[in-house]
Amino acid sequence: RGLKKLNYALFDKSMANFVTAWTEDAKLVFEKYIVGSIIDSSIIGVSCYIGVSLLQIPYAPMIGFVVGVTNVIPVFGAIPVIVLLLLIDPIYALIFAIFILILQQIDGNVIKPIVLGDQLGISGFWILFSVTIGGGIGGVVGMFLGVPVFALLYAGIRDFSKSRLAQKHIHITDKK
């Protein structure tokens, strides 16, 4: 509430309204991103469990759980599992490494863009674009934050465009 008062005290009403709308968009985008990431991680955890079970690698429930929980940072969850499997049997570690590489490619190129795209209201192309650009700029942290930052910029541009069109009394339909 204090920040909202400061916002209206510092800016004229139209700019303060825009800042307020933008902060509400930021809250929604990050909430939806977190929910989408949890859904994606659950899908990957279950898929990993099923795949590891089919490959007859021991400790399938634990491996699926670890990979699912750590899926927010891609590859990271595979490292402790590979180390554990190396201690059990190096062949299991090799089979798992190949399997997780394939699963991560499917996740990054198919599942995550669909799930996050549905949650954030942007297409899978823009999800892949934002992960790629974010990763190029900020590495792993950039890959993690690239999608919500892009979605927030996208929402801000959308809101700004709607506001300016309304001020000009222009109505454009979304029909193709």
C-alpha cells in the first residue's frame, strides 16, 4: 500500500495507473511461471520414473523424484543421480546419462514451451526464444529468468498498446 501511495505521489495519474497495472502483471506472470514450472517438473519427474523403470535402473522412484524436483535448473538434477549410479554400476550411469539427455531435449523443445506457453499466454516459439536469449546473456540464471522477464515485457507492451489505442479511440479485433 505504501508503494502504491508513493507511485501516485511521484507520477501523474496516467503514468501511476500504468505502473500499477505493470506491477500487477509482474505478480501474475511470476505466479504463472512458478505454476508452469511445477507442472513441467512433475511431468518430467513422472516421465523419468517411467523411463528409468523401463530401463530397469535401480532406485527408479528416487531418481524420478530427484530429477522432477531439480528440473527447474535443467541438467543439475542429473548430476547427483549420475554420481550415485556410478557408485552402483557405471553402465547404469551411462544408460541414465543418455536417457536424461534425450528427456531434457524433449522437455526443453516440446513440453516446457507448451506448458509455460499455456500458463503465460505466449507461444512456444517465444518461450524458446526467451530461454535462448536469457541463457546467452546470463547463463543458467538467465535461462531460468528469461521466460518470466520476457513474458513481463510482452504483457507490458500489450498493456501499453491497449492503453494508447483506447486513448486514440481505435478498436482492432483479434480476428484473422
